[in-house]
Amino acid sequence: MKVIRSAQNKQVKEWKKLATKKGRQKQKAYLLDGWHLVKEAFMADINIKLLLMTESFKYIDEIEVMNKNKYETIVISEEVANHLSETPSPQGIFAVISLENTHDDETLLQGAWLMLDSVQDPGNIGTMVRTADAAGFSGVIFGDGTADVFQPKVVRAMQGSQFHIKVLTGSLNKWIQQMHTQHVPVFGTELNPDAKPYDTVGKFRDFAVVMGNEGNGMHEELLKSTTHNLYIPIKGHAESLNVAVAAGILMFQLKA
């Protein structure tokens, strides 16, 4: 089994570039960091290009049983693990995942969908993707201006839910128009007296709900293209709800 001990190794430098969008696009891959994510990838039969693990990795026997020599494994030093990881205490297991066929722009949008309009915070995005997974949604669409789905912090925050539901990227205008063509309602979100209270529109099997940027909300052009725009009445003195909290309320309220 190949062993790499220096963080200055040429291959290690290439793996490190997977933390950048340019590097991911060039190598057509991204990096999973941590046992939970790698195990989720195995269980979802995701296309793993390469496994990297330290000699001290805690679950080495378990991963060997799961791997069954299917994927090439390289042993790395603690120095290399610390260099590759963006966490203070890496677990010593990484997987290089293929980006081939991760986008399906021809997907028929059946079921419930969450759309993200310029949402930037990785923690908020991860919470919303996990909540969409928990609520039984078909998928999440990362619209223009939203943080990259394969950014390391976003990948960690999603905690493997990205392997359970579809995760797509693209112009929300296109997706919304497609849903209108399919006669599927699309609900926007805004703090506006003219919007409808979130609990008055009913429940749906096929629909989409759009969440906007943490500070600025949805783009005006998208607000004008929805079936209805919804708001959650604030009963206390808080100025607004966190976007991920609001998304959770709406997803469970709207989903039949």
C-alpha cells in the first residue's frame, strides 16, 4: 500500500487544491473529511476515486470490510492529515469523490424542493439540507449566488444528507419556470404585509419553497415569479427568524 508522509508531496498539494472551486473543477473531484461523511458515501454507493487514511485511524478494520479492496487506499501521515483538513482535530480519514454526473439539469422536479437564493452561510445551508432530508424532500437547488455545494465547510455542514436527496445547482429562474410548466406551486418568502401567512395555503406533495439571502432576502425578480410569497408572523420582539429556522418551519408545514 502506498504511503505518503510529507505535506510537500506533489499529490498532497493537488488534494489540498480541492478546497478551492478552481481546484475541484480542474480535478473533477472534491474531498470528504471525516469518518461520518466517508461512511455515508460508502452506504450511498458514491463514486469514490481514492481513500486516504492515517495509520492511527480508529476504524481502519471497519473501513477495510466496507471497502473490500474496491477503492485504492493511500496511507498518509498525521502531518498530511493536518495539512488537508480544515478542522482542528482531523479524524485521519478522507475520500476523494468524483464530481462526474453530480448535476442533473434534466431532472423532472417531482416532489418537494427547497431552493436557495444567494444563501451564503455554510452552517445555514447545511442545516437546511439536513432539514430537507428529514422532512422527506426530493432535493435542494443551489441557486446563483449561493455558496458552492462542494465547499469544505458546506460539505461538513450537510453531514451526509447530500447523499440521501438530490442536490442540484443552477439558475432558479429556470427551475421556477419549469415548475410552473408542470403546474407545481412555488412559494417565495418575504417580510411583507402583502405576503400570505405560511399556515394558510395548505399542504402539498409537489411544490418548491425558496429561501433568500440571510440579510437581503430573495431577489425581487424571483419574488415576482412565484405562485405565492409567504411570511411567518413574529409573535415576540425578535426582528426576524434565522433563515434555516424559517426554512424548517416552512418545509414541515407545507409538506403533505
